[in-house]
Amino acid sequence: MSQFRPGQSGNPAGRPRGARSKITVAVETLIDAASTDIANKAIELARAGDPTMIRALLDRAAPPRRDRHIPFELPPMEKAADAVKAAAAIAQAVADGELTPSEARELSDFVANYAKALEISDLEARLQRLEAANGTRRCACRATDRAAD
């Protein structure tokens, strides 16, 4: 058995959260003081053709976009079976060069998730219709029903 409770520090007198060491503060102070010189040197190296420095500066100035709008119109999906048409449209767009394979993968994941949601919704509606037709009703607490028996 542990002597400390969950969420309780084993060293309550330890360093406060977010505190930085003296060395970290000293290095940050030196960097801040030389930041203009460092930036100028980085620009000088990039102008001289240093590919690493060019990439570093460009990544800071215009970082790569992680997500973007894909101009592609999916066919309407009203039931899970419509996902086949959507997947075929995506495959054709890749074949035609309208979409990259990675864009197609993202769209395919979207279509699969949407189709699954449609399928679940359809199954729920069918189950409710069957229960209504049979005069039965589901109970979310099956375990308590069994315990009462």
C-alpha cells in the first residue's frame, strides 16, 4: 500500500510547477541579447545558399499547412450504400489527377465514418419500428432487470 494518495505529490516542497532552472534562464537571457545577431547570421547563411537555413527560415515564415479545403464534390450520401458511389468518385478523381492519394485517403476516411453513422442511424430507426410493431420496448438498464428477476 502506497503512503501517498493519488494526485498528491511525493515531494510537496519540491520545485513549483512551471519553474525554470537557473541555467535555462541564463541561456534564454543570452539568446535574447543576441537574437538580432543570430537572425542576421541565419539570413546571411540562407542568402549564401545554405539549404538547411533556407528551409528553416521558410518554415518559420510560411509553415506548411496541415489541413486545407479539398475542392471536390462528393455525390449525395443518404444511406450507407451510397458510400460505394462516393468511393468510386474518389478513386476516379485520383485516376484523373484531381486528387492526390493522401487527399483521397482523407476523403475516404470521411466517407467511411459518415457511412457508419448513417448505418447506425438506420439500424436504430429499424429497431424502433420493429419494437413499435411488436409492442415491445427496450430498456437501457438490462442488468437491473435481470437482478430484479
